[in-house]
Amino acid sequence: MGQLQERYKNYREPQKYMEAGVYPYFRAITSKQGPEVTMGDHSVLMFGSNAYTGLTGDDRIIEAGKKALEKYGSGCAGSRFLNGTLDIHVQLEKELAEFEHKDDALCFSTGFTVNSGVIPAVVGRGDYLICDDRDHASIVDGRRLSFATQLHYKHNDMADLERVLQKLPHEAVKLIVVDGVFSMEGDLAKLPEIVELKHKYNCSIMVDEAHGLGVFGKQGRGVCDHFGLSDEVDLIMGTFSKSLASIGGFIASDKDTINYLRHTSRTYIFSASDTPAATASALEALHIIQNEPERIQHLWDVTNYALKRFKEEGFEIGDTESPIIPLYVHDVEKTFKITALAYEAGVFINPVIPPACAPQDTLVRFALMASHNQEQVERGVQILKKIFVEQGVIK
């Protein structure tokens, strides 16, 4: 047996939950993504998706993807830097820059590779990188790849952020990187206060809009627009895999920063470019969310209804201000058990356990889409209430 095989032969944590019948991962969906999906012969209400705009099964997006597949083929067989740039890549970047009120934008193959490629490219030796404790894993990995001095502050604690900034040289490059919407807890970054500190301590700001795009701001531009602070944010990042019903990601900024990233970001230069179908699908979704404000309004209607009902039924939902509703369990074993019981009862939710949260803060994540209706939300609330009471989490 080789060294690696010897090291990992005793890794049996997943098997423990499989044997208990509560393993919640890699369950195959056999239908389109939507408010209700089929998993084998089991139909469930889907409250585990990030498709906030509800566009993943939209016929217009499917048709756009088909046309791109027919015109350009299945892939580009190279990076954007060399043979992998299509005219629709350029068009999407142009429209995303305009959408986010920035000079220019770059499209990457995934949202993860935006953060893991942009962060180490823009800050290095002699610079400072400051992150929120609950920033997404892609930001964490981007931070790890940077040669900048890495610092962090307690989640959404502006006094702690200022404590960190006070110690840093005024003239040094200092980049604060933060999620606009925190993906597990659903709360928002305190962007107005962060911008105040930016000016006080001579910093730059990067905001990850993965869960804000298509949800907050005018036409779904995100949290930066929601606060009226897009001009104050130096780098705006977003993904296509959520509200834009595709796969990929982007960074938007001023022309000089984008010019630099276009020629230095390793995950951009050395990754194959996004497929034609994915690019065309994201472009069509971008058009739809700009032209259908009623879609985002409906998302907020069902979100507000769900927030109200969960509070009324006694759930602990933390500080969420978004369609991401954490239902706190505070116990790893019960979190898996509740997830399994919900699935059996026809509700798909996601368990959140370490390292995605602290051990004492485990939860199940209930997320809304514009394609949900009030009746589906109410069914979900009632099913989960029964399970949470039976498990002794709420009364």
C-alpha cells in the first residue's frame, strides 16, 4: 500500500453517516432545477438551490445555450489568453462592466477561480490583505495564495476591523475583501461602515457579490448598488452559477486594474475559457433580470413571507436579511438527522456543519427562488416545524 493510501484508509467519517442513514450529499437530481425537483422516484420541494432568480429551467436561456452550442461547438479548447476568446465572451464582459458601473470586466471559468486568481494577483509582498472571519472558502484560498500579509477581523465587527487597520502603514496597499451577502448566514456586509474606514485608513475594497447579484440593488446589481456604493468599491466580483443560471464568474473594476489582471491572473490565463453554451446562457440571464424587475420583486415577496413565518413558528434564524434563511440547530448529529427527515418528508435543504461554520453554530440552510410560491413556502415551513419540534430544537 502506498503512502497516500495508508494515510487515508481510515478516513471513514462519511461512512459513519451513511451507515446511520443520514448522509446528505451527492443525491442525484433527475429533472430540471426548479422549485420542485425529482430525485429518482422521489419528488421534493427544492429549498437548497442558489438559483435565486429561478432561471435555471427558463426556456429562453436553454434556447440561447443551444444556439451557442450549434454556432461555436461544445468548447473552446484553450484559455482566453490564447485561442479561447469568443465574441460572446467579449460581449458579456462589456455588458457586465456596464451593469456594475465599472470600466471593464473579466469572465472566468468559475466563481471560485475569480477569487482564487484575482486576490493573489492584486496584492503581494509588502501589501496587506484583510478579510472577514466568515468570508467564502474561495476568498480564503485566494488569500492563502497571496504573498501579502494576511489579517482578519471578527465577523461584521467594525470596531475589530478598525483595530486591525489602525496598526497598518498608511501608504501601504491594503485590500479589504468581504462577501456582500454571507452565503451561510444570509446577513449583509456592513459596507457603508467599511467604506468609511477605507477613506480613514487609505484602503481598497473588493466585494464578492455571488449571493447579492440578482437579489439586491437596482435590476439585481448587488449589495454594492443596494447601498449606493458601487463607485466606492474597487473590485466587484460575481458568479454565473446562481442568479445567472449558468457556470462561471467575473471581476469588474477600473480599466487599468482589469488590464493588469487580464495579463497576470493565473486562473484566468491558465484555465480553459467558459464554454459557449454557458457564456450565452449567462448573457441571456443578465438580459432577463434587467428586463423583468417583477421577478426580483416576487423573490422578495416569498422571502419576506418565509422570514415572517419562520419567526412566528419559533425558529432561530439569526441576522439574515436575504433569501438565505439559516435555521439554527447547534448540533452536528441533529443537523444531519433533520436534513434526512426533511428529505423523506419532501423538503430538500442543505446541512451546514464545520468547516462551513463553528461547531456550535450548525444549521440547515433554507434558500428561496423567484420561482417559489407562497403555498410551497408554507408547506416547507410546516414540514420543518414538525421535524424541529420532534428533534427538540424548538418548542
